[in-house]
Amino acid sequence: MKTFPMFLQMEGRRVVIVGGGEQAAQKTRLMLKTEAALTLVTPTPDPELAELIARGRVQQVTELSAGIFRDAALVFIATGCPALDTAAHALAKSVGALVNVVDRPALCDATTPSIIDRDPVVVAISTEGTAPVLARQLRARIETMLEPGLGSLAALAGRLRPEVARRIPHSERRFFWDWVFSGPPRQAIARGAAREAAALIKETLAHGPAPVQGSIALVGAGPGAADLLTLRALRLMQEADVIFYDRLVDPSVLELARRDAERVFVGKEVGACSWPQDRINAVVVAAARQGKRVVRLKSGDPGIFGRLTEELEAARAAGIAVEIVPGVTAASAASASLGRALTERGETDRLVLATATCRPGDPDPDWAAMIAPGTTLAIYMGAARAGALSARLCAAGVPPSVEVEIVSHASTAQENVARCTLRDLPRVMAQGQIANPAIILVRWPKSIAARNSLSTRLSA
């Protein structure tokens, strides 16, 4: 290592920042997160810095001198002027200050790392100035692993440490803290329930450990692309003991799961045995009853045609803590792939999500009630019923000439797109250009409806 990573105590210590523009403002924002006393050296601070000076958050000095740097714990020089930066650096070094000159590595005693702040949990990443972009990429990955409330849990642990030392035998403390940071308190923090986490820890300290409780997270895996997962979905996958998934979950998504997590396929495939919903409910609940952290991974958004209600009710009936994590649904992914919005101001101000596949014995959807001028109709699971869809939508009054877009495997490497009119939809689907899973977008803009209405009146 050319540099040595170290965390400096900043409480009550002085930090000097030279400069009054955006670079100086960036360093000021960073140091305001600490408990240091800030001195800003500039005669002309920008509006942001001027406000901080007016509020007393920062002390202003207008003239540069060596005495300003004496006894400073850290100096940042960020004037934007190479000559002035060099002069300020010389003055600071003359009194032995530790100096960082922005964008001048040769003049730096210390460099600013890429920081992940979950105070008091702080992660710093440095590439010794060789690859700042890589440092930012690493930071982005680590950010996904550390939920926003983690710092509050660490702070609570710090406050309770004396009580833990008094109540928990030394030989059992490691197991206790593992329970805090890997078990229900950490899970509560991840849900934003800081009070619940504190209550769990205090209850355990008062009465001893409770029996291990399992949990179920019904997680949206998104349309396919792994980088469309939410941060919460990714965290839960990396914490899970067992993951139940179906055939629509892309393998690249599963690669992001915890390596030693058990993975159980519960989907349906042609030529393979199927899993009835009752059986899926039973195995998911059984795993949670064993004290495991269970993730039920469902493609898209679990609340949109994903049989969420059945699995939610099964978990609640068993008295198991259950969490719903939304995901990017196929309609959103398809529209993004097409490079256009699902709704367009003045043309389509109504969005309807519908499924063409109902329960056996149920009547067909009432298409006439779903679509009217100004509507975008997103049809899930309709590829195999393209002929019937076209006929029934036309019968419901939709002009046969309206635009239809079909997107298969949206957001993945297998993505395929076809465009046609409603009249031609059966022919395009019969040609086999589009494979399941696919979503069909039928757009009936107001302008087309208005033109058709005018044509009808004129012809009459």
C-alpha cells in the first residue's frame, strides 16, 4: 500500500477549507457530516457557503496566511486556481498541516476516499487515486448491502453494550450480537421499524432469547434483467436461507443470491411436473416454521397477476411475519424497451393492466369495460390467445387500425419486439416471431378516436 487507511477523530478539531466555489462546497458538505469545527478561507463564498457562514455553521476568514493552518487537523485546498492552490499548499505545509489539494495528487498528504455513510457505520474505499470510477462502482455495490437504517442499529448496540455486558455471560455475547445483526432486529431495521428492533433487543436482554422465528418475503424479481432488482430485493436475497423461485425468474437474478442459500424450483415447465399453488404455500410456510429466512421470488411485481394473495394469506394464517417487496412489472419494462411512455399527455391518460388468462371456469374479461379512447391496455399472458383478443377488442369498439406492440422477454438478452395493428395481431403472433413470456400493449389514443368520430359524421 502506498497509502494507509485510517479514521481520524474529528470531534472538536478544526478543519480548514480554502476556496469559495463548488469544489470547496463539496468538501464542506462532506466535513459537515463530522463534528469538526470548519473554517472557510475565501473573500467571495458562493451562495451555499454564504448561507452556512450566516447560520454560524462555518467560520469565514477572508485573507490567506500561514497562521490560519496552525493546529488544523486537516486542510482542504480547492480554489480552482493552480497558482493559488500551490501558494496555499506551501503556507499550510510551513506549519506542518495535513493537506489535500483537490485534483492535485502530487500535493496531497491525504486523499478523500469514496464513502458509504451509515453513521456510526462508515465504509471508505480508495484506489490510491488510480481508478476513481472503480471506487464509485464498488461503493454502489456495497451500498446495496447496507440498509439505510443500519447506522441506527449500530448506535443502539453501542448504547446497550454496558447492559449486554451485565446481563449476557461473556461466552454467549458473540452469539447474542450475531442474533442482533443477523436476526429479527436487523430485519426490523431493514423494514424501517427501528422501534421494533429496539424492543426486540431489550426484551431479549430482559427475559432471555426467544425461540428462533422464521420470516417470509414475497419478492418481485422484476422482468428479467438483474440490474432492475430493487435494493431491498437484493438485500433479502443475500440474507435468505432458502429461495423459492419459478421458471420466469431469470438465472442472472439467482446469481445474486447468497451463495449458500438453498434454492428450490417451484414453477411450471412444459414436460415437467407442476406445483399446485397449495403445495407452494405449504413448502414456503414449512421452511419459515423451521426458523429460516424465506424468499419467495416471483417475476415482475408479485402483486400484479402473481398470486400474491394466496401466499400472503397462507403466511398470515400460519402466524409468520411476511413482507411484500414490489418489483418492476413487465408493462413498465416493455414500455422502457420500446423507448416510450405507457401514458402520453393528451393522448392516453388511462392505463389498464389486464390478464388474458383467468381461472378455469371463469368468464372472459369484460374488454369493453377496460378500454376506451385515451387508454393504454397492457395485456399479460395473452400471447396464446391473440386471435380471440383481437376479435373481442374489435367487438368492444376498438378500431382495428390502432397500434399494438408486443414485447417478449422484456429487458433480457432474448428480448424481441413486434409492432402491428390490432387487426394483424393474430397473423403476427401466428408467424412465431414472439415467444412467451410476452406482454401486449394496445394503445387507443384520443386523437384516433376523434378522427374516427369525425369521419363517421362526415360520411353520414
